Amino acid sequence: MRCRYALQSMAWWQWTAAAVEAALLTILTLLWLDTLRERRGWQLARHKKLLIIPACSIPVGFLVVLVAPLWLALILIAVPALSIVVMAMAS
């Protein structure tokens, strides 16, 4: 019962910010995977354990932004957004 009240009391911006964070982390993870695939000798079957960390960062980032205050959520959203912009400008 208490958990249901906590979810209902969250503002719309918390859910939106968490969804944006999850989308940005997904894009960043896919870009990182794409850069790994371009390396010579890199095989997905051999390096599956390496992919667990960024895959786990997506739900963790979602939950952290969901419970964080607005100013911290904006900072946490800006970090992967800036990383994506830098990767786009570098290529």
C-alpha cells in the first residue's frame, strides 16, 4: 500500500525525466557497442561479459533519476546527452 502511494505522489516530470534518461542511456550504449564492433578482432561472442555493465546502467539510471530531485535529475540527463553530442561531432 505504501509503495502505491509513493508511485502516485511522484510528479509527471519525474517519470518524463526518467524515460528521457533511459532513452539517452540506451542510445549511448548502442553507440558504444557500434564503436566496439568497428575494432579489429572484436567478437560479440567473446566479449558478452563486457556488455553487462552498460546494459545494467539503463534501469539503474532510470531508477536514480526517478527518485532524484529536479536539479540532480537534470545533471544526470545532461551527462549522457553531452556524451552523445560529442560522439556525434567526432564522427
